[in-house]
Amino acid sequence: MLMKKIFIHGSGHKSTSWDETISYMENKKDILCPNLFSILNGTKASYQNLYSLFTEYCNNNDGQINLCGISLGGILALNYTLDFPHKVKSLVLIGTPHKIPKVMFSIQNIVFRFLPKSIFENMAFNKKDTFILGNSMKDLDFSKNVKSIKCPTLVICGKKDSANIKSAYYLSENIQNAKLKIISNTGHVVNEENPIILANILNEYYNENK
């Protein structure tokens, strides 16, 4: 039985954001890309609900799993690894904050408030749910807990991702067995901006941690 790799998208994109990266992966049959909106299945879009249902999704996979998440997906993967350390074979965190930057988050919410609803059609959640999710996440902080993670961990960040570059260094320095990859000429959405390079990094990493 193949050990599943679960690729989790961010709040600004859908599961299809992984499509091009996966097309360059060596082993595609073991990759799952859940759609976070579908996981919610009509429940209130709070982080607590999303994480609870994401936990159920992961636990429904037999044996250990490999988690790879970007942004919100990285937060969910990080949270799950802390709560279920024996379930996670390996962890990949891409553009993932170790705690929510409240000032930047507040500015983002102000910007979102003035955006038309149509802008959110290509995002994981609609405008209303995006605000509910954001407000329920503002106190998340994994700073003190990440040192307990023992599984092989790869931290990836685009060099131009100014919002998360400090977190990338923090996570790589505070998680045991963590490796850090900074991808040049790349911003936050690594899986769409540089899918070939990302796939090459992931292929090498998974081959090293079979």
C-alpha cells in the first residue's frame, strides 16, 4: 500500500493550484489534494471547524501520511503534526507562518473588505467565509510548540515572500531535523510561480525520506 502524500492548498487558491506541480512529480498515484471548501461541507468556515474536519480527513487514511501544505494548508499541516505526531511520516511547510502576524492580517482584512465578491470566485472561500476564517485565526501561535516536532521536515519559502520569510527561518531553526529551501525569484504562491523547481525539490525530498 502506497503511503499517501496530502497536498493542502492555501485560502487564496483551490486544490487545482497543485496541478502543474504534481504533473512534474515522480509518483502521482499516492498524492491527494483535498479541496478545503469541500471538506467544510457547508459548516461555518471557522478555523476550528476546518481543522476538525481536516483532522477527520487525515485520520481516515490508514497508516502514516506525508503532509505538504502552503500558507493556510501549511498551518493545518503544522497543527495536525503537533496533535498527531505518530501519524505524520514527513512534513513540508511552504510559505507558512508559525504565528499569525496580526498587523498584516488586519491590513489584509481591510483590503479584502473593499474587494468585489467576484474576486473571491477563484479563491478557496467566498468573501463572507474568508472573513469568518480570518477572524477565527488571528490568535493562532505555534511558536512554543514547534520544537516538539520530530518527523523529517522541509521548510520552503519564496525569497520574495516578505510576509513569511522570517517564519521560514524560525521554523527551520526550531524544528528538529528541519531543512530549509529558499527559492529565488519567487513570491508566496510557490506551487504556481515555480512548479518545476518545487516539484524537483519535493521529488528529491521524498526520495530521501522513503
